Amino acid sequence: MTLLAKIQERSAVVAVIGLGYAGLPLAVAFAEAGFSVLGVDVDGGRVAALDHGESHIQDVSPDRLRRLVHEGRFRATTDYAALGGADTITICVPTPVGQGHLPNLSYIEQAVDGLAPHLRHEQLVVLESTTYPGTTEEVIQPRLQAGGLRVGRDFYLGFAPERIDPGATSSPGYTLATVPKLVAGATPHCRERVVALYATIVRTVVPVSTLKTAEMAKLVENAFRMVNIGFANEVALMCDQLGTDVWEVIDAAATKPYGFLAHYPGPGLGGHCIPVDPYYLVWKLKTVDFPARFIELAGEINRSMPAFVVSRVATALERRGGTLRGANVLVLGATYKRDVADTRESPSLDVLALLLEGGAQVSYHDPFVPALTIPLRAGSAALATTSAGVAGHDGWGLPGRDLPAAGNGAVAAEDGEAEHRLSCVDLPRGLDAADCVVVCTDHTTYDWGDIAARARLVVDTRNALRHVPQPRAEVVKL
Ligand SMILES: NC(=O)c1ccc[n+]([C@@H]2O[C@H](COP(=O)([O-])OP(=O)(O)OC[C@H]3O[C@@H](n4cnc5c(N)ncnc54)[C@H](O)[C@@H]3O)[C@@H](O)[C@H]2O)c1
């Protein structure tokens, strides 16, 4: 039977490599569409948990996963050899940036090298990981063809960027099935098969002419968001200089029914995608001597926001006769986005680190994050002021210390860098004790009226308290 027929009949075995935020919901969608799904991941603990129906992804409930495991529609493995039995293989592994924002393709390369020995006739390989234009053709295709099989003739290759909106609070109703899917193939035959595969789980599939077009489109989507948030953050800095309220300004501009798309400022930019992916484009353009100026500038402004927030805290405390040093500061929200459990690249961590470096007594609350480790720069003030939990505190960068296993305090990490460990505090007690509360993430479970009633001073980076009438606390907006 041909691959196309197997896809149409749902008898194809669908594999997903990388079972994280992008890969697991995709695997579940294919299983729910009627396919037999194989998940491959290098994390043995994760694989064992998934095989027992335990989901680590908020958007995939354990009930959903358990049913699929029980019905034999989903199984997970660490064994790449199992891919020999798959008809389609989608790669959803991480694409982080390293030092100097350089692309790190090692996860993609490892996945493709793991798959290559098991590649066979009539298989379809699709990359979903976000990456620079040219990756599928220049990095993946040669590795897959090294064994002698030819793309478009013996096997098929495509790119279909992930557009998942974790938590989906900013865009309710946009699910994997309803968000249109961009797809491309190495050849027209390849594209036809990628379209057929995704049409089984997505209402609208949008084929584009080349792999590079799809790769570029995904990066443009993310860069668009990064640059616009960067502009909104700069507008906040401008409004601060001119003494106007940035939130009122943006809401006023947004009443224009065309030609304006509202973006809002905040404590910075976080998550695994928006602050990271555009640097894949920056790097690719550097190879042709073209500077991606908007992206670089937006990145600079976004990264400056945590320091601006902490300067707001210091100024507000000083106005009330206090100082940042020694003040009790409670940060609300550690995740990068409302109602998600993800702290990757979260600006809250930078705000916490800067508060510690400024000598504040810092605590945090987040309903999704029971404990946090915050990296500190060597020589920061926090190292001198938070010695309570430090074993033999006589300097930093000394490896091999007996470190406290848990609790709040600064510790020297194995690699000589310092870090500070915090546990989530009880919210009412934290609010009562705080000289200043900093709202970094506006989770919907927070009762802003109660927060405004208990706190003395709130620095609100999300305009979360906008609907609280006559708050008892002094509220300082971004
Ligand atoms: N998270 C999102 O909201 C989102 C949205 C759009 C696009 N993306 C893109 O999707 C890709 C994956 O991101 P994510 O957020 O799902 O990452 P993740 O860290 O949540 O998950 C990645 C998974 O891949 C596994 N893995 C790593 N190397 C592997 C290998 N060689 N073989 C098999 N498994 C391997 C990891 O153990 C992990 O389970 C990235 O390119 C990201 O930019 C993510």
C-alpha cells in the first residue's frame, strides 16, 4: 500500500521525535485522529512516565493520554530502531541558542543521525522545530541521503512549523486543529504527502512553494512579535520620560479600527520561542553580511526591561523613605506568560536576580512554580546579603561545597557560578510581609482586589490591577 493510501486510511504508523511542548500535543492529536503513534525521546524518565499515561504538558491532560495508552494508540520509547516501523516521522526537538545567540542545531543533528540508519523506502520525514531558512535542505537532507536513498524518489522530506500557543490564553479557541498549518516539501511529491498527513489533524493546511519559504515564514511570525513587543516596551520607556500612562496610550491608539495592532509592554520577553528564534534569522543573515537591525534592537530593548522594572521598585521604595537594599520584595509570577507552567527565558528570573543583586530580601509566589533556582553574577550584592544558606561562605566560585539541598538562600553551584534557590511563599503571608510587591506575570487565578488590599506598594508591570477600584496599596505602573 502506498504512503498516501495508508495516511488516508489512518493505517500509517506515525512517529514523533521529541515529546515536549510541541511534540506531545502533536502525537496526541495524531493518535486521536486514529493513527497508531510512536513517540521517541532521549529522556528515559519522560518516556517511562508517558508510557504510563502521565503527562508533563499542561495542554495534554493525563486522562486523555491514559486513554490513548490504554487503547494502544500511543506508546513511547527511547529506541530509535523502532522508527524503522514508522511510516511518517515528525521531528520536534529543541532549537535553542548558545553563547552569543548562535543557533544550536545539535538536537536536530542528533535526531536525524539517530533516524538515518532506520530510514527506508516510502517514509516521510517532517521537521517541525523552528530553525533558520535552509536547515531542512542543507542539514537534514544530506544526512538522510547519505545511506543512498534519494529524496522525492525513495523517501519524502518536508517542513511544517509548529504554531502552538501554550496555555492559549492570549488566543482562546486557537487549537492545534484550528490554527492553519504551513507546510512545504523538498519536491512536489513530498509536499503532497505532508499536506495529506497534516490534513488529518488540522482544518486548514497551507502549502507553500519551498522549504525555505516555510522556514522563513515561521521566523518572520516570531520576529514580528519580538519586534512589536520591543516597540511596546520602548513606548513604555518613552511614556516614562514624558510622564504619560503607556497603557492608556496604547489602548487609545488601539481604538483605530485599521492599521494598528496593539502590543503591550511588560517586564521583558520570555519563553522558548519569541526571544530565541529570531536569532536564527540574525545568524543566517550574518552569513550573507546582512544585519537584521530590527531584531537586534528589539532584543536589546526587551533585555533592558527587567533593569527598568527594578529601578521602578528602587525609586518607589526611596520615595516612601526606604531603600532597595534590605527591603522585603515579593515577586508575583515566575513564568514567562500567564497561566503556563514554563519559566524558560522568563524575565521574572532576571527581575529576581537584579533585586537580589540590589540587596533586597526577595521572595516569590507562582501557583505553577513550587521552587526556583536563579543564576547570579559573580560579585553581585546578593552574595554578601544572603549568606544564611551558604556552606562556608568565604568567597564565590569555589566548587565542591556542601550545598543545602533545598530552601531559600544563595549557594555556589558546581561550575563555580553562584545561584539562589527560592521556594514559593504562602501568598497572604508574603503579601503581608512585603515592603513592595512586583507583578511580573498576571495569572488569572490571582485575586487582584485582595492583593491590592493587603499590599502596601505594588509595582505592576502588566497593568493587572487596572480594574481594582481605589486600591489600598500605592500602585506604580510600568
Ligand atoms: N513550546 C512552544 O510553544 C513551541 C511553539 C512553536 C515552536 N516550538 C518549537 O518546537 C521545537 C521543540 O520545542 P519544545 O518547546 O517542544 O521543546 P521541549 O524542550 O519542550 O521538548 C523537546 C523534547 O525533545 C527531546 N529531545 C531532545 N533531543 C532529542 C533527540 N535527539 N531525540 C529525541 N528526543 C530528543 C527532549 O527530551 C524533550 O522531551 C523547538 O524548535 C521550538 O522552537 C515550540
